[in-house]
Amino acid sequence: MTPLAGYLLVAALLFSIGLAGALTRRNAILVLIGIELMLNAANLNLIAFWRYGPHPEALTGMMFAIFSIAVAAAEAAVGLGLVIQIHRHAHTTDLDQMNRMKG
Amino acid sequence: MSLVFYAIAGLTLAGALAAVLLKNTVHCALALTVAFAGLALLFLELDAQFAGFAQILVYIGAVAVLVVFAILLTRGSETPKDGVYSRNWLAGLVIAAGVFAVLGWAVLESARALPHETAAPTVTVLQIGNALMSRYVLPLEIVALLLTAALIGAVIVAMHEKEGQK
């Protein structure tokens, strides 16, 4: 197995773990944690392809990963702010109990 | 495939599994930190020093702390009586397993075509800075705008509404 295949398999496993977390947990914060894990798995793929790709000096994959990290940080801030506001409004972070859009 | 890679990959995956499976939410956040640290080590193993240290600063320094803050503010550390898993957890598990099966199949099928070991690229922070200021200057500006918008948006969304002030 080439090193790149190993990294890709780890990233695939990490993505699946994150997806399972996002789909099976009730707590909204845990769902966000699952989404963060999925984003990180994508970053790992980008860096691995950059490292073993034909032109690492072009820095394409590296730049993509850096911008992706910045966007993920913004996403986490807004997502957790929304969770806090929903908790203040509905007094729960249980996603199974959030079944209507009316406030 | 070195022993170091297997050790770091095992640490990362164990952290991710614990973050998804543990019952206490605070423990989940701590396990998530372990997973992020393992990912940073994987980045360093891939000779991407800048991305590795950015991962440590942004994820362990900011996102993990933010998650802990959110857990404490929402009192989410109390384990709910009716379990921590959603009603349709089996469907979620099946979907995740299916996604992993497809991804793993694709990787293993194309493993022969993937490039083999290459010489480690020597990328300095100077080169990254030059690229950010020349070729990638427009994306950099857009990310700056996005971060400002996210900052203001998060503050406005989470701001406490006083009664009768609407």
C-alpha cells in the first residue's frame, strides 16, 4: 500500500466517524463536533494529495487546506452561537425535540 | 508506511471515535481535542509544518475552547435520561458505513495508480507568505471578509435579547 493510500483511508474513516456522529447524536453540539471531524478529514485529503502530488511547490493543496481551516473556524463560531441562542429560546439542545420552525 | 504513521493514525481515530461515542459531552470535547492534535501530527508527518501549526492554533486553541464554552453555557454536560443517541440512529449508522464502504473501495481500487513515495517538498513559510500575498491575495481578502462577517454574525446571533427591548 502506498503512503498516500494509507492517508486517504484514514481520512475516509475519519469522515465516516464524523458522519456517524452527526447523524446519530441528539445533542446539537455533538452534531457540530461530527461536522468538524468531517471537515478535518477533507483537510487531511488535501494535504496528502499536495504532499504526494506531482507539483508540491505550486502550494495548491496547502493553500486550499489553509483557507478551509479559516472557513471551518468561522463555521464553528456561527454554529455554536446558533446553538446557544436556540438553547436560550427553547431550553434544550436536543435535536429530536426541535421539530417545528415556529418560535 | 512507518510505525509512526500507524501510531498517529490510531491516536487520531481513537480520539474521533471517543468524541462521537462518549456519553458525557465534556469528555467528548476533550476527545475531540485529542483527535485534532493527532491530525496536526499527521500534517507534520506530511511535511506540511505551516498547516500543522495552524491546525493546533485554530482547532485546539480556538474551536475546542469554543465547544467547551458552548457545552457549559447550554448545560449540555448533564446526560439526558432518554439516551444520547437519536431515534433513528440505526439509519445514520448504516449511511455512515455505506459512505465508508464506497470511499474505501474507491481508494483501494485506485491504490495502484496513486503516486509512490516522492522526495519531501521543501516549503518554507516565506514561500507560503509570498504565495498568499501574490497569487492568492483575492481569496485571502475574501477570507478576511468572511471572518469579519462571521464574527459580527456570531455576536449578533448569541447576543442576549432583553425583555421588552425588541
